[in-house]
Amino acid sequence: MNKHDNIYASPLDKVADFTFDESVVDVFPDMIQRSVPGYETIIHTIGELAKSVVTSNSNVYDLGCSLGAASLSIARATQDKTCKIIGVDSSLAMVERCKRVVQAFTLPNPIHIEQGMAQDVRIENASMVVMNFTLQFIPPADRATLLAKIYQGLNPGGILVLSEKIRHPTVQGNELLIDLHHQFKRDNGYSELEVSQKRAALEKVMLTDTFAEHETRLKTAGFEDVVMWYKCYNFTSMVAIKP
Ligand code: GEK
């Protein structure tokens, strides 16, 4: 049973910037499922994609792996191949917990969990790279270089799965999507106070781009084919294919 997220349930004098600390790690599975529309579908689909794109003797990277949900989905989907799955996260609290989570499963393909910045990871011989709601936490100035590095490290035919919260380009349209997302959170048991305090905590930490900005950046990195395969409100998941 996942621990219930009530981090923002009581009024705070000052809402501090959001960090992936021990208190977040404790409630993370509940938090992400009640906050991200389609999270389970996206995790499942990452496994489905892995079945067709992961090749034997290649590497798979899960950048910003949190508690390893995407890595585990890939590991389960690639039982018939030999590949190395590398999960990286900048939060020590996440990494320590993730190692324990992953060790609890017996898997044919090992999952290596490391602490580090996605920007510093050496990507090589990769058939698949996943950034499932991670790029939005990386400084905008680092994003293009990181995508170019991922493109370089992917083998031909390899893919990047990039899931992001996005910003709609018009003020009115953006507000509409934000309202729908907040309604989704209220339907999942978050109070008005929790929704507004979480929004304040993320304001300077999670910096979203529009779909057009993502597409342009991915194409500049070399990805000719960018497919938005999932969208619900302001949440999307894209597959960028290396020819
Ligand atoms: C999932 N992918 O469950 N380098 C590496 N990790 C980072 C960095 C960075 N520069 N910045 C932030 N993180 C997961 C969910 S959560 C999304 C990803 C969310 C890490 C951060 O520590 C956190 O674990 C993760 O990115 C983002 O499929 O909570 O909305």
C-alpha cells in the first residue's frame, strides 16, 4: 500500500521550492499517480516500446529514474534480450530508495541505479533513452546540449521517450489546461490548499516548454521524427526516433 501524500495539506507560512527529499520519496508513488494524468499508461507504454526497440547487448538509460518505475517496466518487457538498464537520478534520497525497490525484484536484465545529473551521464550504445517527466526540472540552458548528447549516444533506430508537462502557447488555452489538471487533482483527493501550495512550490523549479519548443529542440538535436503519442490536458509523452 502506497503512503498517502499529504505534504501540502496544512497551511505553510512560506512555501519553499520543491525538492525531491526524503519526505517526497516516502510518498512518491502516490503523489505521481494522483498528480500526473495517464502516469500508469505511460509507464506501461514505455515497456511496450522497449519490446520493439531495445536490441540485444545495448544500453537503456532512464534519466531522472525516481523510484525506477520506467526501468522496471523496461526490464519486464525485455526478458528475451540481454541489455543493461541504467537509471540515474540527482536526488540521493531517491537513489537510495530506488536501489532497494529494484533489488526486491528478480530480473533477467540488471538495473544499475546511480546518483548523478542527467547532464553528466555518458550515453553510449543506447537503443532507448527515457526521460519521463525529468527534462522539465533541468535548467533550460542545459536542455539542447543534453538532447544532442542523447542523440549522439543512440544507435540508429534508437528512440528517446520524452514525457513532459507542457505549456500551451496562448494564455487562455494554457489556463484552460491548468484548470482541467487541477480538477483532475481535486478528483484524486487533493484539496484546494494542496493544489495551490504545490503549484507555488513548483513555480521556480519546474520550467515547462510548449510542444513546438520541444519539437524544434529535438529536431535541432538531430531527431527527424518526433511523435506525440500521448496527451491529456497539459501532460504529454513523445517518442523521438533516431534514423
Ligand atoms: C518516473 N521518471 O517515475 N538529473 C537527474 N535527475 C534529475 C535531475 C537531473 N538534472 N533533475 C531532477 N531529477 C520518473 C519520474 S520525477 C517527475 C521523474 C516528477 C530527478 C528528480 O530527482 C526526480 O526524481 C525526477 O527527476 C523527476 O517515471 O516528480 O514530476
